[in-house]
Amino acid sequence: MELPPGLAFGKNAAGQPTVTGKDGKALTQVRPTLLQDAKAIAVLQNHRIAQ
């Protein structure tokens, strides 16, 4: 999953995924299930392209 320029994935003190800004501060927490869903969709799309 790609983020717009200036944003990146990070982790908070509890180890949960977050989206961070250019300054490295967490902007929002990301639910792990959303990341897993995005990864699964990407795998399926790559599989369809390969066929």
C-alpha cells in the first residue's frame, strides 16, 4: 500500500501501526486488519495480472 508523499507508516509506543507525517509524529493509528486487507487485495490483483 502506497501513501502520498510526506506520509509514512510507523509504530506508536505500543507497537501499533500508525501513519506519520514529515516530522515523524503520528497522525493517526491504523487498524492492522485494514493493512492485512490491503495486502490481500494487492496479492489477488498481482495474481490476476500474472494469469
